[in-house]
Amino acid sequence: MSFLRKAMSQCCHNYGGEEVQNKDNCEQVANILSQLLKSTKYAGLVYYEEKGVEDLVRFTAAKKLEALIQFIERKHSQAEIGPDISFSFKIPYDYIELNFTAQQDEPFNGWTVKPHTKPSRLYQEAVDKFGDKECHPSSCLLSIYGSPDAVPFLNYSVPLVGVVHPVTLIIHRARRNLAVPVYPTNPATSSSNTITEVTAVSSNGRASVSATVDVDKVKKAINGVLVSHYATLNSLPKKSFIGLVNQLYSADLISNEVKEDPSMKECIDEFMASLSFKRSLPKVQEHCQKFLKSFIAVRGSCVDAAKALGEDWIKAINELGFDFCIDIDA
């Protein structure tokens, strides 16, 4: 489409002095060419790849969505592909740009979003070349990092500049479990964050419920496992989710406000908020047990979700050197 822009430029500069009478004709031609540009639709999408402790995020675009997806699946087979968008380039722009200074609708404390190029732009001429022999799609590369104390979920809004109709990318990431296994400490040297109870050791060599426990480490492990299950929990059938919301509300695990306008994210946030106030391992276990029982009470796929979540919780806490006593049998 770059030739259309050149034609518009030439037309609008060919009149002057004695040729003013051609101005109206040039404006009509420019309007027609502008409409042609606006009617050309492009597809854009974001895809994610893990690299060490951070995620690499790429925004790319092309005329043909299917060809773009096939390229990503072939060249980036491990990538997670996000939802696609449709847009048209806006006159007089010959590029689209990612706006990282826009106001955010949700908190992103503890997260770092860093573009690899400034400004981050996709030029129409480069986008149009995708499909030519050995030509890769143009893309904007970002790095995303969530610190251990970051908010559990990142939903970062990035509006596109230079498009006909407003459209905003939402970069969604879940905080990873970065907790390092920590074994029971000596009560004499433990920090103020460690809950000290009567020491006892189970037959398998791990500390039992009554042992010296760093509850903060346990809660971080619980949160990390929950984050890793977010995608599968969010895929539960709608009717099952409605039943789950009712069970969570009956167990006093979510508020009235969440029940009225529920989402899996809000339910998890409520669960984690309450968990942060639990100061002993028995209280943490009780809280997690109520959460799992709410799933089990719904039956169906929610039972499998509870078992998978419970098993991973037990495994994660065991790796810290403690027994985690919760019942995951339906």
C-alpha cells in the first residue's frame, strides 16, 4: 500500500500557482486513496516465550492471519499465542506504534515491562512484505519480569497509535513461583516472620505440623502453584464455575461483591488475600482445605481441578521440608 501514499503525496503537490483549479480534483483523488487505505485490514497478535526468569513478548502483524499463525507455530513452536486483533492503518501514519505511557486500569506493582526498541513501531511497508520469499513478519519485542512480591497477575494495557479505530493490546501474564526451597530453621536463629511451635519430626524425616515453620514461605509456595494452575482453572465450564462461586461464597471465601460479578481471577485474589492473614500452618491448611472442598462439592471437572491443585500444593510444601495435611479425595 505504500504506492498509494506516494500517489497521494504527488497529487497533493502537483498543483500550485496557475494549476489551482486542479486542487479539488486532487482532493477527491486523495479522499479515494485514503478510503482504500482504510479498507485494507490487517491482523495483529501477541505471542509469549519464556526466557529464564522473564518472558519475551512479541507483537506482530500481517495481512493474512492464518499465514502469520503458521509462521509462529513453525518458527516458535513453544510460544503461547494470544488473541488476535484487526486494524487498519490511519492516514497520515505509515506505521503503528505501541504506547507504553497509557494509564493502566489494573495495578502492576512488581512487574517490569521493557520494550527492546524505542519507539516500538511496525511500518506498513515492512508488514506488507511478509509473504515474500524468506521474509519474516515485522515485530516489536518486549521483556516482561514479575518479581516474587509482584501482584499475582499482570494485565497491562498497550494502546495502538496510528490505527483507524482505537484498539488496545492487553499483555496478560501470571507471576511465576520463584520461591527457593527453605528447610526448617533453628528456633534460636529464626526471624520474626517464623512461627515457632513445639518441635516434632515425622517418620519420613520432614517436620510435622507442630514444627518450626516459616509460614511466609509456605504461602508463597501455595500462591506459586495456584498461579501455575490459573489457565486450567479459568477454562472450567461456565455452569461449573457458577456452581463453584456459590460454594466459595457459602464457605465465606469470597465477598458479596465478587459473588455479584464473579471471575476466576477475583475468586483467586480473594482466596490469596485471606491467606495472607493466616499466621500458622494449621490455619493455612484449613483455608486451603475449604477452597478445595468448594471445588469438590460442584462435582464434575471441578473435582479433577481440586485433585490436581491439591497434589501440587502437597508436593510444593513437602519440598520445603513440611507435611501439608489436606484431603483431596472426592
